[in-house]
Amino acid sequence: MIAVIPKSPNSQKVAQAVDFLRKKGLEARSVPWNDQTLLVTQHNPASTDVNELKESGIAERIVLPSSKAQLASREFQNETSIVEVGEARFGAKKVVVVAGPCSVEGREQLLEVAHAVKRLGVTLLRGGAYKPRTSPYEFQGLGEAGLRLLAEAREETGLPVVTEVLEPERVGLVAKYADMLQIGARNVQNFALLRAVGRSRLPVLLKRGMMTTIDEWLQAAEYVLLEGNPNVVLCERGIRTFEKATRNTLDLAAVPVLRNTTHLPILVDPSHATGSRLLIAPMAKAAIAAGADGLMIETHPTPETALSDSQQQLDLREFASLMEELEAVAKAVGRGIL
Ligand code: PEP
Ligand code: MN
């Protein structure tokens, strides 16, 4: 259950509501939510038990969501959330394209990509400084030096940056440089990390885990929301199935499924979903047609020399021609990119 306590001054109302709920045997968690306070309980009481809270004017609204991802649900918020990161507005009419290299490898590489994607209408630059690699022998990222380069790219181009954070202890450091924090597929159920990025109050890009159901993914988002951070963007990046022809299996049906169940904006990452340069364009177009609010695409000046994910990064020319094709698809479904 979510009880919405209206704008401040509401401390008295919050205390009254907590007291009321406790008498009914319900422990409520208090969540700051924009300028309201939400009181959230684990289970839904019978509506007759809590109606009084609304009738007495203490709560503005009582919501009894049908799923455990209560704050993420459309029952709680019917209109799609708009998450703003600089000029990127996830969930608004325009499709947002997030692009950049898999890993930040050096100044020249990053600045070349940043300038190129900026010219093409990209509104958020991506790049990994801390890389979650399957093998400990593989390139692990430049660490803080990579974060500094991302900040430099932002200075030069005006593009905000999103980058992955791997550990709760490092959230403070990454938040000093980044405009949006990415939680990667491998960390989607790292609950301490989810709470930490929730507390950071920076917008969060939450990838789907390769083994998580849509429901588990939404419950992961709920950890961030429950810290009072409403700025969560979901990113479908493929799940693991028996199919070997692609790196992962892109679950495009997740887009309309999520659209019906959550107000959170939805991105699709065709790079990690397919693992193959040739498959990025068709899947990117299909994602927009399926209703995605945006895309995350890896691009590199020379993909063949990339230190990570070299098979799934477009070169800058391929990326430019994809942007043109995407604009046409976005228009056809009543949206645009530029
Ligand atoms: C990434 O986007 O850099 C990444 C590692 O992706 P994923 O977490 O989806 O594997
Ligand atoms: Mn990658």
C-alpha cells in the first residue's frame, strides 16, 4: 500500500498516518517523493481498513498496487515519468539516443566519439571507466582517470555523461563525475548498490540482468525508488537463452509489457543484446517501433582495436547512417530524435 501524504507542512500528518497504520498492525516506511511523503507498507491491507486515512484528509490518496514493485507501478503513477539528464528527457515524446564507446580508453578516443555523436544529435554520452569483465585478465577500465576524461568530454561538448558504478563504496566517487549512474546487468540484484545509487539522488540507468525476469527487474528498480530517488530509467539489454547465434536474446516484448505495467522510461541496448555490429541497426529500429523511449548504442572510432566489446561497436560512419535511419522510424511512430 502507498499512502500519499500531501505537500509540506506535512510532518504532523505523516506522524498521524504512521500512528494510524501502526494501530492497524501495519509498519510503514516513509519515502520522500518530490514534495510529498509516501508511506509504503509491505502488504496491502483491506481497503476498508485504511479508507479512514483518506476520508480524514490525512492522506491525499491510497494506492493498493497489485504487484510488489509498488512505486514503479502504473497504478501508483499513471503517466510515464520523465527523467531529465541535461537535455536528454527520457520518457518524453522524443526518442533519446545514448551513445559512446564501451570503455573509455583514452582522451583522443573519447573526445573523437563525443564530438561526433554530439554533432549527430545524441544527448547523453556513455563510456565505462569501471568495467565488469567476465575474465579478470581482460581490460578492467581506466578507473578514476576514465571518469576524469568523461568529465573533460562533457566540458568540451556540453554532453552529460552516464557511466557504470560497480560497488556501493564507489558511488560517491563516480557521482562526483557522472550525470547519471549506470547499474549493469551483472549488478541488477546487488541490493546494497541499488540502495546506494538510490541515496545518491542522481538519475539511474538500470539494465536488465541476463537472468532476471521483468518482475524481478522492476523489484530491483523499486529498491532505488524506495530511497526517494524517482529518476530511474530501465534498459533492456538481452537475456540469456539457449540461442547461440546472438550474444543474448533481445526481449523486445519486454518494451510493451513494461509500458503497461510501469511508468518508468524504457531503453533498449541493441549492442549488448546482439553482440554483433550487423544486428544493431535492425534491432535499434525495431526497438523504436516497439515503443522504446530510447536506445543505448556503443560506438568507437576504430571498433576493431577496441579494448572491450569490439564486435558490437559501430564505427562513427556506421553510427551516423544509423541515426538517419532511426529518425525516419521515429517519425513513422509519431516521435522524433532531433
Ligand atoms: C555496458 O553497458 O557497459 C555493459 C557492461 O552492459 P551490460 O551491463 O548490459 O552487460
Ligand atoms: Mn560494452
